[in-house]
Amino acid sequence: MKTLALLFALLFVSAPSSIFDFKNLHNIDGGKLSLSKYKGKKILIVNTASKCGFTKQYKDLQSLAEQYKDKVTVIGFPANNFGGQEPGTNQDIKTFCHDNFNVSFPMSGKVSVLGLDIDPLFQYLTTAPNPDFTGDIKWNFEKFLIDENGKLIHRYRSQVTPLDPKITSAL
């Protein structure tokens, strides 16, 4: 009977309509990370890692955050899903980002972006309709551009750098 009740309840749980529906996110310091505070502004969500060949993109992410601060908020989501390239604690990650790249844009606490323990936000982002592609994240530093209403409008693989015209022209 419990199984039947659970299945019935799941049938009536509505799918998220935007990223603003995700309420249980945490920042790198363990506090609440509210995406709804960015309503009316674009958001670039990036899965990051400190020991990756793409880690140098932190510099351009910081530059993008500064140069386009009136148009977009960059948010980093550290993840250890690819090659163990984000092994540290949240404090280790925060210190690394500050000391090496002077990162001041918001960072979430460490999440999973792939597999059975995928964070619900990334489950949504990897399946949400967009003109580019859907499916699993392939590596660190993939980017998701969200519009002012919380909808995914573009997705970019790791090789597209933060200051690439593909991104900046969409801001």
C-alpha cells in the first residue's frame, strides 16, 4: 500500500518550470544559495573543478562576472565527478579559487553533476529543452546560460571559454 501511495504522489509532483523552483541549494560556506534572487538577470551556471585542465577558465569566469555584472551572474558548482579533480572540502575549494583566481562570484557547495546521486538542479539542466543539446555533462566546466525567467537558453561544452563570443553575444 505504501508503494502505491508513493507512486500516486509522484504522479502529481510537478516538474520544475525554472531553476527558481530549486530551493535546497547551499553556497560554499554552507548557507542557503537562493537562485530566485537573480530573477530578472541572466545566470551562467558552471560545473567546476580545481585540478582540471580547464581550471584556468576560473580567470575568464571572474572577468566575465566583472565585465558583464549588469547582465549576468556567474555561479560555480564544484563537482568531483570527473577524474577525482575536485577532491577537497568546500573550504579547500573556496581558498583555492580565491588565492589562485581571486574568485568573487557565487560558488555553491560541492555537488554531483552526473550519476545516481546527481543534484536535482543538474538533472533538470541536463534534460531541459534548449537549442543546443541535452544529455549528460561530459566533463568539468560545462556551462548553462539561464535567461531572466529561469529558463535554460544555451548550453556549452567545456571547450567554449567564458569570454567566447558564443557566450558574450547571448548576454
